[in-house]
Amino acid sequence: MHFHLPKPMHGWREFAGEVGIIVVGVLIALGAEQAVESWHWHLKATQTTKILDAELHRDAVSAYDWLTVAPCVDRQLNSIDKALSSARQSGSLLATPKLTPPLEVFTEDAWLDARAMQVADHLTPQTSAAYSGLFFLSRDLAGAIPSLHNEAAELQSLSSGVSPNSTAEVGDYQRQVGRVRELLDRVELGETLLLAELKKHGIEPSREERARLLKVSRSWAGECAAPSNAQRHFAPGDVN
């Protein structure tokens, strides 16, 4: 039994040519689609980096604002500590200064959005790693500052003239001062590191912003407020 394959209307050569044209057309369409998608992600990544930089700039402003009044807060806590040490000897405590650490806001919303929408996957590995490290510092500060305020609230009664009734109670307040100091150092170190790292990436408050922040800080904290110059003394090895 013999089978005869149907012949194309215009011959096998022309048929192959037509199939080739179709294949080439499909490949061109797929390539064009991929190019459009690649361009879309490029634009998205460019827009996202601008949003990320803007959020980091706001974090830089928050860090600088805090550090302008850091000398005032440090002085307040030192005064409370000295008053408690004196009360341990004399048995009475004079009203201490009120502890007023600023309540600054640090956010990473743009970075979380970039990761959730997979835009971060289309950044270079180096860029993605840099943003991840910077926003890690912001995230740590966002958690440390509320903790600091909660601990500092335990000392506020001393500013109204409340005096501990015993040496043991004075000791409790002194231990609370230690907890507050540990958190205060953590916040100020984190802000100093954040400003230093952001400056490497060209992100920092402008001269006008720094002047405005200092003016506002001195309006409520007094002349102890000073420009942030990262000269605070931390434990050896904390700051390179």
C-alpha cells in the first residue's frame, strides 16, 4: 500500500518560506515584548530609586534633628543621675530636669513596597544591598525610639519633685537611668551611622534644612542645642 503526502499548493519550498516568515514574525514579536517589559522595569526602577532616596532624605532630616538636641538630652540624663547619686547619700532628692528626648519618625515604607512589588529584584545587586543596609538602620531606629520613650517615662515623676522613700528605691531609679542611657546611646549611634552612610550616597540635609532645624531646636531646647557634627564619644570601635 502506498501513501501519498499532499503537496502544498505552491510547492514545498514556498511553504517552508511562509513558515519561516511566520516563525521570524513570532520571534520578533516575542523579542519586542521582552524589550518593552525590560524598558518598563527600567522606568519603574528609576522612579522607585527616586522615591527611596526621598524617604531616606526624610530619615536623614529626622536623624539630624534629633542629634541637634542630643547634647541637651545627655545633659538632662547626667543631671538626673547625679541627683540620684547625691540622694543615695543624703536621703533626699531635689526635683530633677525633665527628660525630653525627641520623638522622631523613621520609615522604610518605600523599600517595603519596592520589595513587595518586586521592583527591588530589578535593581543591581550592589544597589539593592545598599538600600537594604540603609533601611536596616532606619528600621532599627524606628523600634528603638519608642522603647527609649517608654523607659524615659519611668523617670518623669522625678522632675515633679517626687522623692524616693528609701535607698533601695533610689537604686531602682539609678538602674532605670542605666537602661535609658543604653537606649539613648543606641539611638544616637544609629543616627550618627545613618547620616554617615547616607552622606556616602549623596543624601544629606541641605544647608538651609540644617539651619532651620537648629533654629527650631533652640526655640524649645535652648542654647544647648548644637549643629550635629558626629563628635559624640561612643564606645571604642563603634564608629570608624
